[in-house]
Amino acid sequence: MTGIRLTAPAPGWSIDADVVVVGSGVAGLTTALRCAAAGLATVVVTKARLDAGSTRWAQGGIAAALGEGDTPEQHLDDTLVAGVGLCDESAVRALVTDGPGAVRRLMETGARFDTAEDGSVALTREGGHHRRRIVHAGGDATGAEVSRALVEAVRAAALHTIENALVLDLLTDAEGRTAGVTLHVMGEGQHDGVGAVNAPAVVLATGGMGQVFSATTNPSVSTADGVALALRAGAEVSDVEFVQFHPTVLFLGAGSEGQQPLVSEAVRGEGAHLVDASGTRFMLGQHELAELAPRDVVAKGITRQMQLKGTDHMFLDGRHFGAEMWERRFPTILAACRSHGIDPVTEPIPVAPAAHYASGGVRTDLRGRTTVPGLYACGEVACTGVHGANRLASNSLLEGLVFAERIAADIVTDRPRSGAAVGPAGTPVPLQAPETRLTVQRAMSRGAGVLRSAESLAAAADELEALRLGTREDGAAEAKPAVPGVEAWEATNLLLVARALVAAARAREETRGCHWREDRPERDDADWRRHLVVRLDPEGGLVLRRTDTEAFGPVDAPGAPDCAATSTTHPTPEEP
């Protein structure tokens, strides 16, 4: 344990279970269904409604080698290329090998995917894939269909669910093993206020950290709560510097903040072109796949062109699709664009990159186990080693399915045990005022967005550290810490994860995947074909170390030595 925890009232109620799953997206609900089917008392805790997480916003689909002539090996090759040398090949092999079966089991659960004229599952293509291997539903509403099917299955199985509940901290027993979680339930009902779910197995499936930036495709609930909890609990996180910025997000005007509408990669997969204001296709010649290059390549291409043209957006031109194809294949995107005054049938769509997907997260092994006994992580909150430096399109829902099943199998087989809860223990961390959230987001977008440099990252680190210490630029004390509450807890979580992200981004002095350093534009395989692992020291300072690319083995294996820096502002990694 780190010795720190969120400032919160003591639990006023508790329930007991074998497993508590935190999160209700594809990863969380798949884990819960598998555990419950094996007879384990399973509780699902979710921050809003069961269907309100990131899964339902997924437009593109699920990648799996289901088509004629396609193979898991080809899917593996495309994933390794996208990951730019940092994927754990054993994790990718697990993903692509287990993937087709996992998708079929999802269909057996009730998910209905679009079909071709012969009745087979329709397959499309997205950036970085050399084959059509993406299954989709409702044209561009795959996530909504997956969420619907899993939520209906959970309700049919009568699983114990706690909605509108923000998880706070991990409970542990006297030996440091997982013993459950504390949480705050928002609203009246069977459970209200701060309480606890006592369980020897805790599965974090809390989704991403997109709200750490000003503009993101992530819903408002994606405030990095799972990563922050894991750090406070003493777990390691890895690869958090690799945040994928989706290249084509609907541009709503200068200064737009919060969740932005996504324009799925599948639009480019079906033949839409990226153009500048003059209609020139600027991705030609930048990559063999042009608009269908991996997302980091396309995001960089758009950003470079915006810099060249002195503008804040480019355009995605799909006018040649015609009205019938837009209405059949992309009804969700068409409606979103029209709601903002843009008609893709008759005009190009203004687009710009925005924070989308975290390739890093809580470090796990191939069974989803973290470095804290009894604590598991899957989905976007986890770093399984699958994505490396850049996620391949439509591997995210697949990763949630595959590793959820692996976690459930491990829990059912090993049946984690723990004693009575004695934590969360340690010093309560001062809470950030709710308005800190906006300050963090703007600092991160300025200093740690698509374009990064030593100067921009240092400025972001200084601003974040001032927030942590409660001081202004002139050194004077800020206002007193905030009182406990959902907005203060979220702001505190965002600040912690932002600090970890910036520390890792400053340490990685190269450009790789979705981490783009303007001052270090080249990829450096000699020194940086390795992972940056972050943990907290007992006082809440950040400790970084580097591991080799094949480091995602058993989590109890000895790690490499820590970097010689525990500074929260100027980490300087050394060779292990």
C-alpha cells in the first residue's frame, strides 16, 4: 500500500460478495457474467447507468479474424506494426487467437451484428488493417448494440448491480491482499452515501482517462478513477504517456471543450478522403495506406497540415457516398453532424484530432492480475501489453472481451481469499476543488496533447505540481482543500493521473506511436524500445522505472530497478 487514500467519510453500510466488478462496459459486464455463471456471488458497481460508459459510444466495431482467408497471424502482424515495437507479442497472440471465439460467444449472448447478402457477418476495414475483419452493428452503432446485449444479459441473470456509484479506494486485509472497495452512491435507494463492498477479488473495468484533456471523445464519466485507485493502492501503471488522439473528431469550433462527436475510422475505411480547404488529399504519399494509416500517423498528418495552413481543422470528404449509403452505413454519424449544422451528403465534415483512447493503464499479466494480490484490471483501464505505443483500430472491444474471459477463468480457478478488511489505510490526500478539473484539462491539452516538447511538458508539470501543493505561481497558498464529494474526488483523480502521464511523457525522450515529441522527432529503439512503469511512493510522489518490451509476465516476477528519481516534476530515468 502507498499510505495515501481519498478523503472520504467512513463507510456507513457494506455488503459481501465473492467478486466486485467496477464498471459496466464490455469488459466489466463480460467478466461479471462469466463469474456469475460459475456460481460466484458477483456485484457490479457502475458510475452512472449500466449502459452509460464508453462502450456504447464505440462506432467502428470489433476486429477479429473471421473472414475467408484471414488468420489470427495476419491480425497479429497488423497489431504489432501499429504498436511500434512496444506490444507484448504474447498478449497480442492471446488477443487474436482467443478473439474469434470471444466474438462468437458475444453473439450467443445476444449481440446482433450486420450481415452480408448471403447471411454471413458483414466485415469492413479500418486504419492499420490489411484485411476486412471488423464486425459492426447498426452501421456505426456497434458499441450501443454490444452494450444492449450485455446489459440485457446481466438483468436476465439478476446480477446485483449498484448504479450511480463512484468507486473511491481499495480495501485490503492485514496482509495487503484485496478485500473489496469503498464507494459513494449518488442518490436514494437501497444503498446511499459512502459504503463498502467486501470481496476478495476486485476487477477494475472503469474505462479510460479521456477527461484529463479539454477535448475528448470520452463521456464525462471517464475521469481515470480506476487508474487513480490502483496507484493509491500500490499497483503499477504502464505506458500512460501513450494516449491515442482520434484523428477525425467533429470540429465544433475553436475553444470547444468536453465530449466531442466522433467520426468513425470506418468512414475512411469505406473510402472517405481527408482534404484541406482547397480539396487536396494531403495524406497521399505520407503512408502506403494514406487515410487508412494507423491513427497516430493520420493524427500527425492532420496536425502538420493544420500547422502548414494556419488553421484549426481539416475536412473529411464523403460526398461521393451519396445519401443512401450515409443513411444505411453511418446513421449515427449523419445525425450527429446534421445536429451541428453539417450535412455530410452535400459538404465535407470539419474534423480535428481529440483525445480518444489510453493505450496504457494499470499493468497486468495475461490473466488480468495486477501487482496487488486479488486486484484485476481489464478494458481501457488496463495495460495488458496488447496496444504498445498505439492501439490498432477496433482492438479495444476485442481486448475487453478476451481479457474479461481470462480474468473470470482465473478467479473461478484460483478463488482469491482475503481476511477482514482493515483498509483503505494511510493518510487522506487533500481533495482538489471541482474547478481544478478544468485547470487540469487545459494544462494537459496545452502541454501534453498531440504535439509535445520538453518545454510544453515542463510547463504542464509545473502547473500540475502547483495544484497538488496548493500554491499559486507567486508561491502564496491557495484556498483550503475541497470538501468530500463526487466532483472533488473526480478532480483529485484527474490530477493524479495527469501527473503520471506528464512524468512519463517527459521521461520518454523520443517520438513513438501516439507519443509525439517535437524536440525529439525520431524513434529511438536503442534506448526507448521499452516500457515506462509508474507507481506512487508512500508520500504520493511518482517513481518511474523502465522495463524491457517482454515485461508483461507474471506480476509477481522481480521487476527492474526504479529510476533514480522520485520527483513529481522532473523524473530522470536511468538504465536498469
